[in-house]
Amino acid sequence: MVAPMTTRVLLLGGYGNFGSYIARALKGDPAITLIIAGRSLAKAQAFACGLGGANPAEAAALDIDGDLAEPLAALRPGLVIHTVGPFQHQSYAVAEAAIATGAHYCDLADARAFVSNIGSLDRAARERGVAVISGASSVPCLTAAYLDDAVRHFAEIEEVDYGITAAQQTNRGLGTASAVLSYVGRPFTTLMDGRMQRVFGWQGLHSEI
């Protein structure tokens, strides 16, 4: 009997804070073989061995600052999930390597410029027949998904006020902290009262009771 083919999902930062959550969420799917990757092969192996799931997880040592073309080609992923932040000063090297390998790509970026300019890879992704998804994080992805669902229940949505709590029940790694703090006092534009306005990061802090 021939074993069914599975989709090989490469999790960059797979043993980290967000990567480990994703790994645990996907491990029970019999159609997926997880590849846990990070800079430390020992940590990747330890996490993969203890993960369990429908299919045994693999481990790999990958550094996003290094040459990814050959390692990705050797691992043969069908999907690359990039969780290694902060994304504020990253290039599109990981996404480009995934496209070159013929793998779909998804990241958890919350960096405005990174997410906004991902369209520069559209032509290359179309030529390879793969999807490139950026910003699958609390903002903009989950917030936008909620609003897309909410419009079905209201005649009109006139104003949106959203934010992110400190999430005291979850761990916050160095990448998350660096991303959040990178906006302190920094100017950026946002839509307010129907027009784009210049604001500063963390300027509008307030309490929710």
C-alpha cells in the first residue's frame, strides 16, 4: 500500500513563541508533515521529537540571514510559514527563496512597510504559481477578517476602534518586544475621521475597563 502524499510545511521559528503554537495547531492534520526550523538544530530536534501528531515532524537548521536557496530546495516545502520577527528591518529574502523553490509563503509580519510592499513579489509568485501572504498577524489580518465578517450583520460600519492587549497569558519573545517598541515615538500615517493623519507610536494610549 502506497502511503498518501502530505504537504510539507516548513515553520521558520518553529520552536519559538508563535511558531510553536502553529506547530501544535497543525500537528494533528494527517495531510501535513511539519518541518521545524530555526538557527539551533538541537532545539528544533528537541521540539520536533516531543511534538507528536499525525506524522513525525522533521527538524532543520536554518538562519534567515544566510543563504536560503539551497536549504529550502533540499527540504522541498510546499508551504513556508515565516514567524521570525521583528519584520521591521527585514528584506523579502525568505519570501523570494520560497517562491524560487515553488513553495507557497505566509508570514506573521506586523510591520507596515513590509506588509504594504509585499506586492512587489506578485509577478514572480504568479509565474511560479504560488501564493504569497503577508501580515497574517493580529493586525492587519485578524482585525480585517473580523471586520469582513461584521459587515454582514450591520447596515453600515462608520467607525472602528481596535487595539491589542498585553495578552498576559502568553509568552512574549524578543522579536515581539522589539517590534512593539520600534514604534515608540515614531511618526506614521493612519486613517482617522475619514482622512489620513500623521500620528506617533504609543501616543494614543488609554485604559479599557
